Amino acid sequence: MNRLERTVYNLVRNNPKLKDSIRNIYQRTYDLLPAPSSQTAYPVTSRPGYFYGFHDHTPFSFDNTKLLACKHSIPLRMPKLGEPLEVGYFDGEDFQNYHPVSETKAWLWHMGCKLQWRGPHNQMVFNDHKDGKNIARVVDLDTNQSRDLTESIASVSPDGKWAVGYSFARVARCMPGYGYHYDVKDPEIEADAPQENGIHIVDMESGNARMLFSIAHLAAIEPEPSMKDALHFVTHAVFNPGSNRFIFLHRWVQRSGQIEKRWSRMFSCGINGDDLYLFPTTDMVSHIGWRGDDYVIAYCRTKQYDDQYVLFRDQVKEELEAVGVGQLNSDGHPSFDPSGRWMITDTYPDRRRLQNLVLFDTHTNKRYNLCKLLMPARYQSPSSYEHWACDLHPRWDRVGRYVCFDSTFTGERSLCTIDLKNDLSTSGPKFVK
């Protein structure tokens, strides 16, 4: 964002409907000009008809030889009840050979089906819908055997022993576009803060699941005035690399037919629900990720910083610092490479509908735009109930060489990769201006 755009954003950021209206008028005005061309510093390998989903997991297998993928077969609209999504993986040179594995009926464009690897095992995990309930399924690629878990999952621990999850039906009620469109029986679906709904942990070996704490419990921790008469829910749970803690967002929205505002705050805790910790944010947390086992990156608002990437030390309120001041001035989807030095993130479509794939060097405080990719206007989501936009949602491979992302710059939603080779450890990254 430039200074004028940032000023307007700050004025309307607390009114999502007005903010989206201004954005749409602004972009449509620039649509009258000839469309800009996409630019890339590295060759992009595109796989039309495939995508992955969110940014908070790596689609690369433990040995870095396979790339998870979702294959869609519907036009540009929201999936209808029961429409399947194929899941599989690519392997071979530059991940060009596709292998279908299974399908799911619990998916959305933005989040996919939470397709993940089960740690070092050659097993895929993803959400599905069965007998009126959202579940998760584990498929062993060595034996071609599958088994069902009783609860849906958000994140599998890197060691493959645990999974953490929450109700995606609750998410669909409170934040359309991020939950699954199934009428799951939930007697508390309209409750402000459910007692029987919250964060659950799953033993991936036995399949046993148990709730760690309810949403009502979270809402009672340091309550804020904006929580009155609001619908509470949890989302965005992610394990640390050590598999002993995870972060998640506690969110609440106005209880009305048209959601006008959403508040967020961030927690961490141990795998047994111990050492529950509330991070020192204020009103807004959007996208989050770990940097090693002890630090968390978030685009958020704090008393010290206004809408900025902030690096927090887990369980130490006094230790936080802004990241990329003067370089990173808009929201995105961040994650760190295995070294913890390089952060990959993205931007939403700007006034020319260009999305930036951004590499940031935390040692030198320098930003590199790896790609500037055009998102056609038809991929702009009309509303939260028709959320089919394609964010880049970049993700690292296991060694910090490949970056995977979703994009529509070819005119079709595609699963893309770029190969940085060894540039980060030698000559430095190439970039576009």
C-alpha cells in the first residue's frame, strides 16, 4: 500500500463492508486501463486445475520428494453440498507427475480440506464428511489403506503423533468461507460461547480425541467489552516444529444476520492444554506462524505497533518486535524457512490486481519481490459467502529451496512452484522491481 491507500485503510478498517466497497470501486477504476503483465524473477511451474489451500502447512513430504495437491472439477463458484474434491500428490522431476489418491466432500477454496502429511510417515491426512459429521481421514500411501478419525483436524504435529482441531461447522456459522457447508447437528450452533465446543486434540496412533478446553472457557479469560452478545469461535491452529505446543486464534463476531466486525486474539498452549498463554495483541490478529519453537510471527495490532508483522516470544509478554518496518506494510500469509532467516509472505491484489510474492531477509531487513502476478477480476470474491478468491498462500519446502503457492495468473487456478536453487546461501535471491 502507498501512503494514501494506507490512510484510507486506517479510516475504514473497522468497517469491513465499507472497506470492501471502496476497494472494489478503486480496482474497477484501474480496470479501465490495459491490464498489467505478470513478472517473475524465477521460472514458475504451474499445474492448472490443482491447488492446495491455506499457508500454514507444507505440502512437501518429509523427504521432499512429493507435493500434495487438490484437484478441482467445478467452475468458479462455491462447492455445493456433497461435491467431491480429489486429493493426491505430484512427484518426479520438478513435481510434474500426478497421482490421485482419494476424494473428500469437506472442502472450500480458501482452506482446501486441510490436506497434510502425517509427519515422517508416508501418510496423507485430510478432512471429510461422513454420516452427518465432519471427520478426518488418514491414507497410507505404502499400503493404500485408510482409516477415519472421529474429529476433523486443523493441524498435524510435525512428529506425526498428534493433531489439533475444532468445529468447522462453527467456523462456517461465524466466518463464512472458512468452514464446511454441512448442516452438522450442533445444539450449540447459535450459542454465544459453547460449553461443549472448543479445541480438541487427537492421538494420531490410537485415533482417540479429547477436548482440551471449551470456547466458553476461552471467552472467560480476560473478557473484553466487544465480547458482549458476540458469537465466539476458534480457528487457525498450528503446531510448533517441536510438536509440543500450538498456537490458535480466538475470534468473536457481532451476533447479527450480517457480520459487521470481527475481533481476534492469539493463544498458545501445550498438547495437554497446559500453560495456556494469551499473547499481548489488541483487537486484531490475522495470519500467524512459528519461527522455531519459541517465536511466533503474526500480522496483528498491539499497543506498541499498529497493523504490522510482529515477532513474539512465546510465553514472554515483554519480548516482541516489529518485523519489516518500512518494507512490509500490508497483510499477508507468513512462514519461515528452516533456517529461520527468510520469511516468505504475499500481498492481496493491489489497485492493478497484482499480487506480490515476497521474500524478506530478517538479517538485512530487505524485501525481495519474487513475483508480481495478476489475479483476473473474476476471481475477486463477491462476498464472504462466495469466497473464491485465490490468495497466493506461499509455503516452503523442507529445506528452503522450493516455494509453493496457488495462483490464477495463467487465467486458471493453479498449484505453482518456483525453485530458488541455492541462491539464498550463495548469490542472494533474484527479484523483480
